[in-house]
Amino acid sequence: MSAITTHVLDLSRGRPASGVPVVLDFQLKGGEWQNLGRGLTDADGRLRDLLPAGHVLVPGLYRLSFDAGSYFRSVGAECFHPSIPIVFEVRVSTERYHIPLLLSPFGYSTYRGS
């Protein structure tokens, strides 16, 4: 399992959001973002393999970007936030970072999970 994982729940439908495209980036010293991984949430709304096997985290800023627009189009709904970037800081590189996203067509919430 990746050191960075996510879980997306569609609050408007009361179920996991499957098929949400997610991109993981790391911020380099110059401020540019380097892509580390990408994938789609599974049937349970989870993405467990964002980082390649054996990837070692380093402290710094990371960004998860969720393509909510394509997800809501796929379920026949409109949305206000078509792209949701979540920037978070890794301070302890040996810990796991689980970043859930609670999603609805007109809002979202996130937190550090376990």
C-alpha cells in the first residue's frame, strides 16, 4: 500500500465515489510541481496505490488533485468545483498519510484520516 492514500465519498448519493481521477504531485524547491502518481478510485472510492512500490516519502508539500467534474458528468450531475486540489505537508516521512474527500456537487470537505 502506498504511503499516501485517499478515499472519496459522494455525500449526495450516499455512497463511495468510484472512478474519480486523482493525481499526486510533489512541490520542488523552485515551486514547480512534479507528478508522482495518478489513478482512479475503485468501487469502494479508494485509491491505495498512488505511489510506486518502494517509493520513500520526503518531507515537503504534496498535492492531491481530484477531477470532480468528470466524476459528476459520469453520474449525470453538474458540479461547482470541477477540480479540487488539496495541498498538505508531510513532516514525518515514515508515517502514512490518508486524505479522505467528502464530495458533493456544490461543496467538499477533507481531513487527515487514519
